[in-house]
Amino acid sequence: MIPKCIFWEIMLILGGVGLLNYIWFGMLVISVVCSLFTGRSAELSRAVTDGADKAVKLVISMAGVMCLWTGILRIAEKSGVTEKISVLLAPVIKLIMPECRDNQKALEAVSANITANILGLGNAATPLGLKAMKELQKTNKLIDAPDNSMVMFVVINTASLQLIPSTIAALRQAAGSEQPFSVLPYIWITSVLTLITGIILAKIFSVRGR
Amino acid sequence: MFAVPAVIVLTVVIGAFKKVDLFGCFTEGAKEGIGSLISVAPSLIGLVLAVTMLEASGFFEILTGIMSPVCGAVGIPPEVLPLGLMRPVTGSGSFAMLSSILEKYGADSLIGRTASVMAGSTETTFYAITVYYVSVGLSKTRHTVPAALGADIIGMIIACAAVK
């Protein structure tokens, strides 16, 4: 049996996005309290104006790389690359989510969502993911708890499989990196291994939790 | 990294082959990029502010000081630990944190590259779990959290090992 995650129950009560409220509040309060102990209140005062200034510069210096990539992606989308990848993914998805083998609609939404994630189409990925959850819920026999395929789908979505992590590259560019894309191969290897770990853990826990 | 120009050329060639309005699509997509950047800008400003304040207050030095024995044992540089803690919870927060680390230690330093790989190879786990389950009205999550967080932790250790 998997121990019930009390932390998770609290997270749900706080309500996902609402959690950021507490984190932001905590960060601000901790920084003030901490500066009293470390005697860095002058630095802290300067950080307030610096921080806001830095953020705007960051957004501006990220804009070039981000827009370049969303522009290229739009061409890929219009050329039908997205559908091609979706079709290629379907057999793999059937293998790791056998429960939805016969649920064609769910299968399509799941492949489309994973494709959007791989291409880094963040705005498209979430609605497709929500559609996939809706379709998976229709065949969910547990009704009030997610079945194994739903857990697997969410776990896959918490891993970040992305061909070109453009935000990371843009942030590196903004920080004056000589080679913003040099970390790409490491990111690919790491995210594939993380994804595989997630899939294996979900499989193991699903058997144990039955 | 030759992969990036290669992907761009490949995309454009496929697009030309499929008779797509190349430049029109590019500008349309780029416009969407500006739009999404503007929509995250306010939260990024708030979080960069908070991270900069935490940094100035000396909190990260205290945290890394406390955590360095634990981090050393699993091979994570203590300097990237704040990012690791932030990553599963908030996307903008972890990008703010990454930007602060890149600035402090240098984007091409070992710490800078490790932080980049960590941030790039994991997701906002808790946010994704909440959004997906809440959307279908499920409050039970079964083994989702242990599997997803377990993968995140192992992913972070892999990220540190990969860059070295």
C-alpha cells in the first residue's frame, strides 16, 4: 500500500495556483526576517528596486529567442508535423497505457498532448491534456479515483520531454551565455531518463497499490 | 550546437514542400510568443523580485550551508538546491531562480549548466497534477505524487551527474 499523502491533501485544499500566494508571501517575509539576522538590510532595500528592474530586462532579453522558436513552431504545425508525430506516438502510448487501448478518442488526445509537449507548444498542450483527462475519465472504472492510465498520463505530463527547451535557452542567452544551446543534449538525456523513471515508478506503484 | 539551425532548416524545408505561407506563419507564431511572454511578465516580475530579495538577505547561503552535507551525498551542488525545491511547485518561480543562479555563477559555469539542465528536464509537477485532476473532479490521486516526485528527484540527480 502507498501511504496516503497528507501533504497532497493540503495542497489540494490550498488549491494549486493559490499555493503561489503562500510561496510568494513566504519568500518576501523570509527575506526580511533573514536580513535582520544577517545584517543585510541595506542590500535588501537595494534588491527591491533592483529586482523589479531586473525582471523587466529579463523579459525583454528573452523575447528574441522565444519568438524565434514560436515562429518556427507555427510553420511546423501548419506543415502537419504535429499530426505525423501523434500517429507515430500512438503505438507507444498503447503499450504504456494499456487501459485506454480501445478508447480511440482518449488515445488521440493523449498523443496530441504529448506531441505538443515535445514541440514545446505549451499553450496547446494544456487544453489537449484536459481533453485527454476528460476522455480517460469516461472509461475510468474507479470513478472517484484515477485509474492506472490516468495516473500514467499525469506522470508523463510531469516529466518535461521537450525537443528545444526555448525558455531555458532564452534565459541562458539573457544571462550572457556564449552557447545558450550547449546544454541541449544533457537536457534530452536527463528528461528521457526522468520520463522512463516516472513510467517505471508508476507501473511499480500501480501493482503494489492494487 | 548544430541541432538548432538544423531543426530550423528542416522545418522551413518541410513547410516549403507543403506549400505553407512560411513568413506569414513565422510572424504569426512569433506574435503569439510575444503574447505569452507578456502574459507571464507580471508573475515573473513578482517572483524575480522575491528571489532577488531572498538572495540579498543571505537566505540561500544559510540554506546551502545547512543542506550541503545532504546534497554532497547524492551529488547535487548545494547552490542549485533552491532551484530544485522550487521547480516542482512553480514554473515562473523556478525560471526566476534559474536566472538568478545564471547571473551569480555564470551561465556557462558548471553550476550554471547544471541548473539549466535541472530546470529544463523537469516540470511543474504539482501544478500539472492539480490542474489535471481538478479538471475532472478527482480529489484522490493514488500513486501519482510518489511516482511523479520520485521521478523528479531522480531526474535532478541524473541532471547533476550528466553535466559532470
